[in-house]
Amino acid sequence: MRHSERHRTHRTGWLRAAVLGANDGIVSTASLVLGVAAAGAGTKAILVAGVAGLVSGAMSMAAGEYVSVSSQADTERADLARESKELAANIDQEHEELVSIYIKRGLDRPLATSVATQLMEHDALGAHARDELGISETLTAKPVQAAFASAATFAAGAALPLLAALLIPEAVLMWGVAGCSLFFLASLGLIAARAGGAPALPSVLRVAFWGALAMGLTTAVGSLFGAVG
């Protein structure tokens, strides 16, 4: 009988970027809307500020993810190039490094030696990248994927509080946007937990707490400047 296991490690790259983008989109745009509203601005000014925040935030997320993940990719490539030179210069020493790694993981020396030999005969650089450097195809840095995921999910997340601000009457706009945004954040935490196979409650509470804190502080600042003005 075939045993099938469902692992989700391959999702960590895009899932991290997607959750970060959507969370930032909801929190930053909702906070911006609440801060501007608390300062006494009208609905039109609130929506203009929100749309500007959506566009600038999405581009900032894309650029930030691309630059940071590209730096990670550059480091990985440099490590692989260095490892390739070391393999060419001293194959025996590199073989012994791999043997030592497998011994530390619980294999006896004869088995560790056999495993290292066979893996290096098959793909020496791949074996060292995976077991010595911790670089694998599943977890390798993908800058373009991370940038697009962050920008798209930021825009999608930011659109939610903006839509709420557009539909909710001005008299209850602040309470409505805050409540809807907390619901969106809780839903995001639930979706992220389901996608990653993690417990739902800690994820939901985490995103809701920090989102509420950000919106509360921004609203306080907007009220302060509105009173001063």
C-alpha cells in the first residue's frame, strides 16, 4: 500500500511573501484610512490617500522583496561558486567533510563514507549544497516570484479596507473600517495557517493583535493632529 505524505515546505517562499504582502496591505491601508479620518478629512480625501497608499505600498513591497531576495540569491550563488572551486581543488577533503556531516547525523563511518561517495559520484556540488550549505531547489531564493507575490497580495489586501471605506456610511466609517479590517486580518491568518498546515488560532490572534495595535496608534496620531489643526 502506497503511503503518501503531504508536506508544505515547498510553499514557504511564496507563502511568506504572500502573507507579508496581504498583511501589510490591510494593516497599512486601514491604518492610513483611520488616521486620515480621525484627523477630520472627508470621504474623498480618505479614498485618495488610501489609493495612493495602495499604489506606493505595492511598488515598495515589490522592490523591497526583489532587492532582499536577490541579495539572498547572490549569497547562495557565491557560496555555490566557492564550493565548486573547493571540490575541484581538493575532492578528498570535501568528501571527508560530507562524511563528517553524516556521522553527526547518526550514521556510522562505513555507511557515512558509502553514502558520501555515492552522492558525490551522482552530483557532488548538489550534495554539498544541500547537506553542507543548506541550499536546496525547494528553498532556494526566487526574487521575481517573491516580488510579484508581495506586490499582488499587498494590492489585494489594501483594496479590502478601501472597499469598506467606499461602502460604509461616513457617520460610522471609522468603526466600520476598523471592524472589517480586523475580520480581513483574522481571515488572512486562518488562510495562511491552512496553507502552511499550522494551527489556526495562534496565526489568527497574531495578525489580529498587531493589526489592531497599528490601527489604534495611527488613529490616535490622526486624532491628535486633527485636534491641533
